[in-house]
Amino acid sequence: MSIIHNYCITGKNFNFLNNLNVDIILAGSENKNLSEYPAKWIKDNDGVNISEKNKNFGTLTSHFWLWKNKLKEYDDNDWIGINHYRRFWVKNDTKDITVSNLSENILREIPSDQNFDALLPEKIVMENLKFSKLFKKGFQNYIRKPSLLFNRKRISIELHFDLFHGYRYLSEAAKLMDDTDRVDFENYIKDQNSFHGFQIFVSKKRIIEDLYQKSFDWIFKCEKRFSNEKLTGYGKERLYDFFAERYYSFYFEKYTKTKIWPWIMLHKDMV
């Protein structure tokens, strides 16, 4: 079996992370008091970095650090796993995983069936979101399209983004995409009502490098386009992180053969 080189991105200091035997990347290190974090953690303001952009880029500052400073140490077919401090890839789908036994349950080797290029989480389906939350967030959209009240399957990726992160931001950003992806991505966000969320994945180094190259070329264009926008509040502050989350799902579906794999989300009271 092939070993997975696991990384975990976090913006907070949790003691349990030190016991997992994975490489921890501290997101937004540039704006943190580093004396409050373990010295062995990777700081995303080392080397070539965009750590100072963390407020609006979120986990992207750590993805960028990995791309520019670490991926070159791996062979093209080496497997890299991306976890978040509350979301971890696990060996199998079990409900008995806690902080105390997480380390022994983390996925550390690629399954023997390697007929895939990427492991992804099960998709988030828009029609499964709570109606009360959708209505509260998307009142203006329901006024424009009252039929959405009766047909939840019509809530596309694009409309979902409008509801939670601001009207027309994603569709305007899509126009900035490279010609090789623009039309396909525009169709993807208009036609699909689900996507692989959270920017967690397991894939090969050569694929991740291409993903990062394409996504950051686009994200930096988006940053210029929306530079005069007031990006405040949870839905907008990490706007570029939310853009990338949709693109990552699109990229893996378009360019790779994917496989859905179990992962665990640690609840707040567990960490």
C-alpha cells in the first residue's frame, strides 16, 4: 500500500493535534502570536507565502504554502492528504471515533483498490439544507424566484452561494476563469445542486500541483476584481476561500477519477 503524507490545517491551538502524527500547518501565522503555538507546527508565513491574506483567504494561505514550499519534496505519484482541525480522513466509516482514539483511526495508507486519482468527501446536497436557514439567508432570491419555495432541487451551487455569501459574487468570479475552464465551471455552478465541500482531499502530488496552479491563477484575479468590496461578516470575509471550495470540487470532478471516502467531523464539545 502507498503511504499518505497527511497534513492538517488549523487556525487554532488544540492539544489533541499534537498526538496525531500528522504535519500541522498553522493558517494565518503572520497575524498570530507564534509563542502561543507549538514550535514544531509548520507556520504558513515561512518561505514563499501569502499568510498576511488569511483574513479573506482562510485556509488558502496554507494551501499556498504547501504548494510553494513543500510539494517539491515529493515524487509526482506520492499521495498527499489534506485534513482540517475538525475534519479528518479515517480508515472506515464508524461512529466510535473520538479525540482519544483518532490517531489510530486516521487514514494513513491508500486502499489496495487504487482505481482512482482522488479521495473526496460525500457531496453536500443543497436540497437537504434546512428550509429556515435557506429562507433567512436567501429572502431576496425567493422574492425573485418564488418557485424555489416549492422546488428545492432547483437550488444550484450558484444560487446557494448567492444565499450564503452574497448575490452574484460567484457568477462574476467565474467570468475571470481561464478559457479552458470558464464555460465548464459556469455550467457546473448553474446546473449542479451539490459539491464536495471543505477543501479536504487525498490525491497525488502532480494532481495537487495542477489544482493549485489553476486555482491560484484564478483566485488572484478574483482578489483584484473584488478589491473594492467590503468583505465583512462570516459569509463574505473568507470570500476567496469559498470560491476555491467550489472550484476544488469542480476540478476533481473534471480532471480526475474520484472515490468517496469516510471522514469524521469532530464536534466543538469534542475538541
